[in-house]
Amino acid sequence: MERLFAASPIDLELLDQYFNFLEEYLNQGILEAQMEIEQRVRYILLLNQKLKIKATLHT
């Protein structure tokens, strides 16, 4: 999923899929502390990117 997104970072549908996948992964509570922090940072970056893309589409 990450490779697909890296190849097409402005694809909103793919961004939504990756975002949802990461959200489910984080909510499972199975990550070690450092890995969870890294994944939460990635999640926040994706959320920011998603918001920027949606804002661009609406202007």
C-alpha cells in the first residue's frame, strides 16, 4: 500500500485507502512504542496531505 501511495501521492482515492488502512492498523494496539510513534507521525502527515488535496480540489 505504501509503495502504491508513494508512486501516486495525489491520488485521493489511494490516499483514502492508505489512510484507512493505517488508522485500522494503529487502532489494533499491537505496535511497540517506537513503531507506534512512527506510524502515528505518518498518519498525521497523511491527514495533512489529505486535507491539502481536498482544499485544492474545492478552490
